[in-house]
Amino acid sequence: MSAATQSELEQQLKNFVLPQTARPLGGAGSAFAVHTTAQGFKVEIRCGFPLEHSRRELEERLRAHCAEVATAQLEFDIDWKIETHNVQQGLKPLDGVSNLIAVASGKGGVGKSTVASNLALALVLEGARVGMLDADIYGPSQPRILGLLGQRPETTDGKTLEPLQAHGLKTMSIGFLVDDQQPVAWRGPMVTSALNQLLTQTHWGELDYLIIDMPPGTGDIQLTLVQRVPVSGAVIVTTPQEIALADARKGLEMFQKVNVPVLGIVENMSVHTCSNCGHEESIFGTDGGAQLSRGYGLPLLGVLPLVGDIGEHSDSGHPSVVVEPEGALAARFFAVAGRAAGELAASAKDYSRLFPKITIEEG
């Protein structure tokens, strides 16, 4: 075959669908430019989501895709820039925090906190600056999941708390301020006041994403929180079980009522694989998350299995993406995190600003 022309290569690249956005390269959430060099072509790609961990795999996919047209030497330069996205009308983004993503569920027991921590840590490993606010006042889980039980935050200015850090993730939780065995017997107004203080009086610094591990349910506390906190997008976690899906719908519609974009659905505890015989069984039903996403026209961000390793990793303070970042479990969490960040990036109206002015000289 003859060598591809620049226009042929550009068209081929436009046909490549980014897994993070499920949209063509150059569409919402990304931009690219092709330049001719003495040896062949240089392709510069800029995305609105972090790609440190996934960049090599993305380049391999792109090379395989471009191999369908004959080319000379092909060089890829893949980078990203995370933009600040819109929040609810009448609210201002937090100083220094580009985007706030709420991870929510309609009911407890669906693995929301485990999903939230692994999503946040996957974004850290992708190269983003990430914080986590454990907003579950009555049942804070993040101190245990992140291996920070018994630790207390400090203050350097007497006004704000310094977040604790685990695996490169900044985090704050009421669990750092009360005894692990002590129940938090507070009424709703006290809870919302405490959450507001944890959010606004923590010295987060500069963050690309602040993940909020929301309390389960759709009551007054949750509604007040999403009305007062400047949220860029939400992720809904559910199991395939119908009772969980019914509550997930309520959580989803709560965000929609206050004009917070729902980035997508995560189906957790989808399939259990027997560790002895390898038999797979859908204990909580099948395709619940997919049905929910289709019903609301939202992406299914990922499907996570019911396996003991995930729980063991969380109980040990070393979530799955930290224990084995190249493993099969971590790959699922990376896919969820990438798709969530990609959906948020795709909500931007103009991605031409991702590109600096570039001059390529033949040499």
C-alpha cells in the first residue's frame, strides 16, 4: 500500500472512539492535530482527563487503529489538561478545587465507599491531584479503607485542618475527629453543619478533583448537601438487585432535580465467581445497572464483580488499585474512573482551548 496522506490519517483518527468518553477522538472531551515531519507524521492529542497510567495502552490502541492506513513513521504526543466545569446555578466552585464529583447510592450496603476510594485512587495514579471528603457522618468508612484509623488531622494556621494523606490521596472524614467506636448521634442540621465545615475548613490546596463519598439515601441531609455544595457531576452506585435499583433511581432523580449532571451508573457486586470451581453466578440479578442506564440515557461507567479480594483490600487499608495496579480488579476501577472523568470532560463546550499554539518544524 502507498503511504497515507495527512488527510487520510486525520480521517482515520476521527474514527477512533476514546474509551474514556465513548466519543470519537477530536469530539467532546478531546482534541488532536496532525503535523507532517521529515520522517512521517506527528499526532498531538490533548484530553480533558488524566492519562498517566492509561497513556501507553491508549497509544497502543491508536497505533493499531492507524495501521489500517499505510503510514511512514508515526509519533504520538498524548497529554491532558483538566478544566473547571460548571456547578449548580447560584453556587461558586471551591477555591483551588477544579471539580467536585459526588459518589452516591440510594441505599447502604452497595459498596459505594469502596467504589469511591478506588475511583479516587485510580485518578491519583492517572496523574490527577485528588482529594476525598468522607461525607457519611453516621458511618464513616474511609479512615478504615485508606488505612488511616486512629490518625488525627492537624492545623497550621488555627483556622483550617490539614487533610490526611494515603496513597497520594488527600482525605478528610468525621472519623478522624471522633473515636472509631463512638456513635455520632446528631440530628440533621448538626450533620449538614459538620459537613459544611469539613468541606470548607479543610486546607485542600489545589485539586483537579474532590471526590465526595456521600451518605446513603435521599433524605434531608443528602438533599441539603447537593443544594449547598458546588458539584460538577455525580456517580450513582447500585447493585443489580431491584430493591437497590429502585433506591438508585431516587438518588439519580435527586441530582437531576438540583441540576447536577449524573455522569453515569456503576453496577457493583454484579457476578460472583466461585474460588473453587470457577462457576459464575449472578446472585443479585442481571443487567440491573445496564437497564437503569438505558432508562435514563446515561452511560454505564463499569460493572464490578462480587469478589472477596475487594473487601479484604478495603479492610486492610490498601484498596485494590493500590494493591495490584496492573491487576484485573484494578483495571475495572481504572475504567470506571476514566469513564467518569471522560464524561465530565465531554461536558465542556469548547475543547479547542486544550491546545496551546504549536509550531512544528521539519527536521
